[in-house]
Amino acid sequence: MNNQISNPKVEVEKGIDLNDKDYITCILTSLKELEKNYAIALTEASNEELYQKYFNIFESISKLQREVYEVMFKKGWYILEQAEQLKIQNKYQTLNKEYQDLNT
């Protein structure tokens, strides 16, 4: 059973030279790192004005990261795996138990 979710792959030149996929992968990786770092900065902002500035930048980076991901997915350069229903149910039960334990 093929449980991959993807689009037809747009082929790029192979070799030592960077291609479109290499560049966009680098951009996506950088945006993900920036997003993580701004999330941390948000938790450490010393006042509301600074927090709002960080939050606006975080929101812009998050939207851009999603747009870059969408381009990669459309070109078949990003493949997802559909989780089996049993795995989803097991994970839900585990997390739900942990949540219940926190509330006791």
C-alpha cells in the first residue's frame, strides 16, 4: 500500500551545481530556523511593544514559510506520508492519557 501524498516531481538538473530545488530547500530550511528563533524571542520579549514587533515578523516569516512549502509540494519536491488510522488512534490515546494525568 502506497501511503505517500505527493504531486508529480518536476525534474531538475543533477550534478555539483545548485538547481532550483536546492535553492528552495535552502530557503525553506532557513525560514523554518527563523520561525523557531522568533518563537523563542516572543517568549523572552521584555515589553508589549517589542513583543508585537517580534510577533509581526514571526507571522510574516510563518506565512512565507508556508508559501515556500506549497511551491515545493506542488513541484513534487516535498512528499508527505498518510498516517494509518491505527497509528493516529494510538497517538491520540497516548496524548489523551498524558493530558488526563496532568489534570489529576
